[in-house]
Amino acid sequence: METMMKDLRMSELPEHIECFDNSNIQGDFPVAAMVCFRKAKPDKSEYRHFNIKTVEGSNDYASMEEIIYRRYKRLIEERKSLPQLVLVDGGKGQLSAALASLKKLDLSGKMTVIGIAKKLEEIYYPNDPLPMYLDKKSETLRIIQQMRDEAHRFGITHHRKRREKGTVKSVLTEIPGIGFSNTQQLLWKFKSVKRIREASLEEIQAVIGKAKGKVVFDFFMEH
């Protein structure tokens, strides 16, 4: 924790960290996940899922703004302690959205908030146009990676449960030979069907393999 405090330019130990991740399936079913670590270990009793309520369609920034607002409004109302560090999956846009909600709640400056972009290679700070890069072997990056992987896993679990209830539909799952697992892999990478449609054959194949990648690419070329 002392290493993280130093690496992330914090003024206090990050004993309580929360990490947010959002995703959607074709914009019909936006959901988000939050995981909580205390003293660098998962505190699963504090994990939360969010079904996005106020955003129509696929809008990562607005979804992030909503979940950050809901989470910390509740902590304030329940008089619970706030985290020292908040990690937001995404770059400047998601970070700005999170900060907008904290400002509404009069929490600006009360926590360190950073955005993590491009496979954890870039870390964005408020009011800093250039990203910071962490040593790829650092303990700080290892904890951040663990938290984001955990947020992804937790979000996928939620998607799967909702899908089993018949509430999640995607054009991707209608492609012959492309199952829910492939759909999730593509959406975690590209974030929306629109971006998958715009991706190159090589980019899609890098996520789900050559054969299935070609099936998806050909499907979008024909539709």
C-alpha cells in the first residue's frame, strides 16, 4: 500500500480501493460492476452490480456518471467511509464523467480518482492531459490489473445470469457458431456492437481466433 501511495502520488494509504467497469450488449442492456479491495485484498461483501437506469442505449460516459453518483450518494446516506482510491476503467472521458458526479455530491478532492486506459498502459489523472505510465513489473500495476480483471469477471457473471433469464439479447449471439462467451469477449474488448462492426478482420480474430473471427467479420460485411 505504501508503494501504491507513492506510485500514484497519493497523500494517504489506499487501504480501501474501489474499481468500476461498465459494458453493454448492443446498448439494450447496459450494466456495470464495482469491486472493492481492502488492504490490497478483495472484500467480496462490498462488490456491487448496477443495472443502468437513466441512460438510453450505449453511452459509456453517461453510464459511468450514473453509477459513480449512485454508489457514493448511497455511502454518504449510510454514513459509510469513502475509499481513498477510485479506479475507473477507461480514459479521459470516463474519468471526466466520474469527476462530474463526485462534484455534484460535493466530494471533489476527497478521494484520488484515476482512469485506466489501453490495457493498463496509461493512467489518467484529473486536469493532467498526459497519461502516467507505471513500470510493468510494479506491485502497483499488479494490484490494479487484479482489480480490473476482477471487475470484468464480476460483470460477466451478472451478464450471464441476466441472459439466462432471457433479458439479454445481442445481434452477436444470433450469428451461427458464436456463443455467449464469444459475445462477451468481443464486447469487453470493443465495448459495443458498433465498434465490432467497424473493426478489421485481424482485430476481431485477435480476440476470438481465426475461424470464429472470420465468421463475425463476414456476417457484418453481409448485413
